[in-house]
Amino acid sequence: MSHIGLKCSECSAHYDADMLTLHCELCGNVLDVSYADNGDGQQSSGMPTPLHQPAEAISLGEGGTPTVALRNLGKALNAGMLFAKLEMMNPTGSFKDRGTAMMMSVARESGVEEVVEDSSGNAGASVAAYAARAGIRAHIFAPSSAPAAKLEQIGVYGATTHRIDGDRQAVTDAAMEFAERNGMVYASHNLSPYFTEGTKSFAYEVVEQFGEEVPQHIVIPVGNGSLLIGAHIGFKELLHSGRLSALPKLHAIQARAIMPLVSAFIDESKPLPAAGSTIAGGIAVANPPRLRQSLRVLRDTGGTAATVEEQDIIRWQRLLAQREGIFVEPTSAAAFAGVEALIEGGKIQADESILVAATGFGLKDAIPAQQD
């Protein structure tokens, strides 16, 4: 993989690209993908083209998701320019396919035969599907409490599902121990630099779809932050290449029960708050390894981090379905509830445009109770 390398997200130390190196040997922080010199002394842009993909890229047709105007809810919020990018239209029903395609392509090029992943559901299903496509065996560790639809989806792809009792950290610990004990590659979507790199295609598509009129605010539900960080990487590349005149403000939304990024955004010097529980399982991450990167994204773009209550997540899941015909999982609904909170808090003005990442499909989670 001479076309790419790895760089520490904090100290910028460089490493050769492989599937085993997940942390900087000098400072212990996570890594990002870096690109080889293009021959004239300048580093290549990193745009996700075949030049910058593994020789045998693994794909299920991910990306190219539609963007729709939400006129009914935009009017209700007094935000006339409200859009949703339907990431739930990716092959396995979530945005995770963008990152998984890149990660599993690198795994295939590296000759990996078996991988271990831990997930609350969506990433596990995505890795299981792309591993099947690549001819790689997958072991997916997931919470026993994960939605049945997600656990069953993982199994359909032929992956071995390991259901773990306990919190999300217990699942991660079990997966890492299993990978080390069995000498397998830990293909963690939380840590893998290739996964984050794959998600930046989101930004390229936004610019393709909107041209110079990219929405001023982009609102994303955040757990580990891969889409937030990947989108920022993509928008920065587009800005530097002259295809974008200004960065949109990127906003991160978390459930109030589990809000490490929001807490750090308010005061980075304080310890992370104790985690509760939330219906939005995709953002139920108490100690995200890319927390510092996520904070830098918010500050670089002038965005913010906000929390939403459980009842508002459920309310917005219903509102989207009943007023716009869009059925998202609770994690995605949290982002739309976050738009309401950002408007009420004065962070978004009525005449400004907003794009929300609808990250996962509603049928992948428990169906909300019907109201009389």
C-alpha cells in the first residue's frame, strides 16, 4: 500500500499503512490516513478516487445517497431551507457502509482472512456484509441488548455473532481480547483510520449535490465521530482545491444520557460524565477515542455540540415519518431533534440553510409505539 500511509492525529508521527497499527507508538493517540507525494513535492489531495483506493476495492454500491428538502418540517421549525441526506439508503441501511468499504478494501489488499469488530449494530452489520463480499470471515461482538433486527442482520451475512452482556465498553473489551488471543485483525470502526477516511465521501457528495450553495449548517448525530470527522476532512480538501468557498458549520448532537463530546465542548478540563442509557444506541459511546478530533472539527468550523432528551428523540422519529414520509432510527432522529434545539438556542437562524445526516433506517431498530 505504497499509495497511503498513517499519521498520528495529535503528534503527526508517520507510520507505514497496515491493518494492525491503530495507535501512535509515541503518544498513544489514534491515526489518520496520509497520502503519498504526487511527484511534484506536494501531497495528493486524498479525494476518494480509484487512485487512492486499494487495487481491489470492495464495494456494494455505497454512497450516492439522495438529499431531499423537508418543506413540511422546515416550515414548522421556521427554517425554510431544511434538507436531509438519506444515508439510510446505503446498502446495509446506514452511513457506516462508506467507512466499511474503505476499511475492508484495505483488509482485502493486505491479505487479511479474518476480522473482529465490535458494534452496537449498524457497523457490525456493515462489516459483516462487506466481509462477505471480500471473502473474509467476520466475528462481530455486539451488546445482548442491541435491537434484534440489527443482530439478525449481522447473522444473515454469515458473520459469527458474539452477544455480550454488560455496557458498550464491555463489548469492546471482549472483542479486543478475542482478537489478541486468536491472532486476528481488530477491524474497529472506532479506531481504524481507513474507516474514517471512507466517510469523507459524504462531503464530496454534498458539494456535488448543492454546488456553491452548500448548506450553512450540517447537523450530525455523534457517537465515535467518524462521520463528523470524515465530513470535515472532505470539506477541507474541497476548500483547499477551490471547489468550496467556505466551510459549513458542523454541529454534533448527542443524547443527554451519554454526552462526552458535549461535556468536553463545554469544558475540556472536566472528567467525562458518567454514562446513562439512551434509545439512540448508535451514539451511546461514553468514551470515544476520537474525542479530541471531534472537538477540533467543531471549533474549526464554528459549529457546536448539543444534547437532546429521550422524549424528543422519539417525538422526532414520529414527526419525520408522519410529516415527511422518512422513517429513521432513533440515532438519526436525535439529529433532527438537535436542529430544533439549535434553532431555539439561537445557534441557527431562520434564514440559514440546514442539512441533517439521516444516518440509519428505522426498520433496523425497535418500532416506536403508536400514539392515539
